Amino acid sequence: MPIIRITDLRDPRLDVFSRLTEAQLRNRLCPAEGVFIAESPKVIAVALDSGYRPLSLLCEERHISGDAAGIIARCGDIPVYTGPREMLADLTGYTLTRGVLCAMRRPELPTAAEVCKGARRVVVIDSVTDTTNIGAIFRSAAALGIDAVLLTPTSCDPLNRRSIRVSMGSVFLVPWTWLEGDRPLTDQLHDFGLRSAAMALTDNSVSIDDPQLCAEPRLAIIMGTEGDGLSREVISSADYTVRIPMSHCVDSLNVAAAAAVAFWQLRSQAKA
């Protein structure tokens, strides 16, 4: 494996780690050439275990024979760019978590129908734009028995570097894809054989511990944007509108916290 010491921060081979925007990394014009960045040895290991292909590594010198040694050994004959901690922070604009980044090839995503086939519990992330929340939702989804994740196009990319890091690599463990087309969200879910539960506070909301909810054999839990929540159209067309009972006059939870509560309470009884 070639170890390449960085001598010029303007080296175009380093663009993937520093100068390409998220949109450029995704390369929507040619998805097969899309790239994402995984950060920290643990997260990179999860990606490798899940079959993702590494393209190049950026690693602090002191970690080449330390924390990153195992990752480097697994990545085969790809370039490893290295330099001192301060230089790499100047290059990327942030301090690397455990001293290593890995550029990896984006996968070809399945269709929504393929992702939902056989799934008992699905989460739909509708217009959630905070990368931290996306990562936290994926981590809870992986831990609490969610079979698949669907995202509306107005949501943040799960393969954003920060989303991946916050999820601790859980974005590599749960099947996911984007919902596409102009048909109403809940109509698409019905096509996949899923009943829908919109998480929202309305006069008609049922409590999340309603026995009928947990008894649903196949259920999609719809989580809305951080500010305004779900649209009226989604709420009115969902099979259930669901609330989490709260105390001390607290009116709502952060979407990531609410998702964790919902995933646990509404987990499939066939798996419980």
C-alpha cells in the first residue's frame, strides 16, 4: 500500500477530502462515480464489513501504526495520504476523529419497493435536514429493530460525513433508499403493503402505547422535519396519527429522541 506524505495542500488528489462539496461527492449526474467520506477507524470498519469499497485514506502520521493500522491493512492497495495532525486539520477544516478518513464508493441504491419487501417496521424520514438528527435516527433504527429506512428527497443525505459519524456506522447496517415520484407519501406506503403512523400532535392523535398500533403486522413510522413537523397532507392521509404522552407541559421532543421512543414502543411484536 503506498503511503504518500502530503507536501502540498493544493494537491488535486486531496480534493475528495477537502474541496469537493457534498453535491459534488454525490455526483448525481453519474451516481456510479459518487463518493462519501467515512470518519474514524470504528466507522470505517463497519463500512468495510458491510461491503463498501474504499478508494483512498487520509491518516495522521501517528495513527498509521496505531489506531488506523487495522483499517490500512484491510483496505488493500489504495493510497494513504498522511501528515501531522495540524496539517490535516488545515486541509479539511476540522480535527479528524481518531485521525483517519476514508473515501469510499457510493453504492447503487435499491428501489423503495425492494427495501420494503418483507419489512415489518419501516421509518420514513420526511424533510429532516439536520445531519446530526439523521445519524441519530439511523443509530436508533439499527438498535431498535427497524427493518428499513425511506427518506423524502428534501431530507439530508445519510452518507453525509457527519451523519455517518453520529450514527456510528449504522447507516451501513439498515437498508435505505430515497422515495421518488410525485404520488402522495402514504399512497406509496400502501403500495408496499404498509400501514402508516404519522408522529404528530393533533386533536385526533392516539397514544403511542395504543395496543392496535403494536399489533399492526407491517407499519411505517413517519417522522417529520425539525421545525414544522409533518405536513397536513401527510397527517390527514396517514392511517394513524400518533403522539408521545409527555409531562411537565413539555410540548414535544427532538425528532431523534422521538424516533427512539417510537421505534422501541412500536417494535414488531413478532420480534419482541
